[in-house]
Amino acid sequence: MPFEGDIAPTFTATYGTSDHEPFDLEAMLGDGPVVLAFFPGAFTPPCSNEMVALEDHIGDFEAAGATLLGVSADSPFSLGAFREEYDLSFDLVSDMDRNAIDAYDLGIDIGDLGLHDIANRAVFVLDEDGTVTYAWVADDPTNEPDYDSVLEAVQAA
């Protein structure tokens, strides 16, 4: 898992839309901070709450010049429906191949629900050069990040 001060692993994936547009984190760097909000699964109560809370702060992220991205192992179709259901204005990234989950060492199993190798809830703020300036990983995937701390990290990046 990358820590503050580390160069963030870059990865490729697919945008969470029905047209399967490719996503490349490296191409996102250089235009302001990037916030990677990993979450276990679309349409689950804690994940829905988190994505809606991030959407509530989208103006603050944009004012700081940041790009906000939600990342999960869900399919592009599921993420597209999730984004539409909750009227999210930021992009979601489908990491079905688990390139990002593995690179950030976030794979977890929730055996009670039959979920395996999904993303733990985590937030990373990257500066323009791809250096991690903020890293938070949930001790329990039902926990949400401290949104004020994330915003402070974005404004400082």
C-alpha cells in the first residue's frame, strides 16, 4: 500500500459507463490533485453514503482544481447505473481486473456476503506529480473517511 510521500502506482482500468472507455491514471496526473476513493461495492449502504457525501463536496474539490474518482471492482454497467441512480457528477472507474486494487494492496474478502477480492474502502490524494499526499484505509470497510481531512489534503496538494 502506498503511504504519504510515495509515488502512487498508476494503473489502467475502464470508466464506469456502458461504452467501456479506457481509463489511465497516468494520463490524469499533471492537471491538479487526483482523489482516488476506493469502495467495496456499488449499491451497498456504506458505499452509497460515501459517494453521495463526496458528491456533496464536489464544488470544494473542483475549487481546489482536483479530479475526484470513485474506484471499485464493479462492472462498468453497474457503476454507470450507480452513478445515474445517485446523480454523481464525478467519474467512477471499474477495476474488474483488479489492477488498482492489487497495486494499492486493498483486496479484501467479506465472506459473510460472498464477496472476494474487492476493494477495501480507502482514499488517496495524489498531487500533480503523482505523489501520495494523503492516505486513509478503513480498519472496517463499513467506516467512511473524514471528509474534512480529505478536503484539507486536496487543498494542500
